[in-house]
Amino acid sequence: MSSEEVKNAQAGDRAETAATAAATSYPIAPGYTVNVRSGPGTSYAAIGSLQPGARVSIICQSPGTRVNGPYGTSNIWDCIGNGKFVSDAYVHTGSDGYVAPRCS
């Protein structure tokens, strides 16, 4: 395989991983309204909110402000859209770690 073919295969693998992560939706913690922020932390502006029972697709994840929530304490922030982040401590992913690629 040429170096160009290897690069194309790697790019395809990353795109497939991101598409798979985005295709999976995760529930917001029952009984909580969750702030959507413009970046991965509580110092970023709140630009909206998610109502209890909402589901989100995680595009990528980024480290940020540590938050205590119903699913533990986490510094992982889930990107749910262009410039839209929620704390992973309020999203039931079934994991204490990353479940999607890191945001670049």
C-alpha cells in the first residue's frame, strides 16, 4: 500500500469512528435540565439547555472543567454540535471515559 493509500485509509477510519459515535444517542440524566455551553467548561457562555429526557449524539469529546453530576465527577465535555458542549457528568454513556473521538 502506498503512503497515500495509507493516509486515505486512516482518514476513512477516523470518519467512520466519528460517524458511529454521532449515530449513537445518549440520554440526559432524568430530572435535570442541562446547560449547553459554547465550549468545554463552565466558564463558557450558556447558549441553551436540554430538557430532562432529551437524547444527544456525541460528535467528539474534550477535556474541560471538572463537574459533579448524577453520573459522577468528570472533566469530559461532549460536543453535541458545532460549538455546543454539555458536561459528560449529565449524559448516560455507560462509561467513565471517552466514548467518542477527541475533538481537534
